[in-house]
Amino acid sequence: MTHKHFTEAIDIIARHTSTTIHVNGTLKHFIGNLGSTEFLIQITQCAPPLVNDLVKNGYSLAMTSEGLRVDKI
């Protein structure tokens, strides 16, 4: 996810209360370029309207053991 997509996703997430996220955590214990050219958002708690808003704005969601991973299509 690019920096632009990352900030758009954070803006969408910020509109929803009761949401818990992790930003730029490891992906399979590998950091790589996270935080400089690659960005990672994982949602651990949210309400259904957030999922709908992210999908409506072109984001894909994938369930992982760490939470719901957000990425741009």
C-alpha cells in the first residue's frame, strides 16, 4: 500500500469509533520497507460499517491470524 492509500485508509478508519488497529506491524516476522515505502494496517476490532466503507473505497480486506489486513486493490 502506498503512502497515499495508507493515509486515505487511516482517514476512513478515523471516522469510526470503537476501532482498534495496528500500524506497520511485522508481516510473517519480516519488516522490509514498512513505514518508508510500504505501509500495513491490521484491524483487530471494528464495527461492520467500517468494513463496508473500506470496500466501497477500493480497499481489500484479508483475515490473518493478527487481524483483518487492509490493502488497496
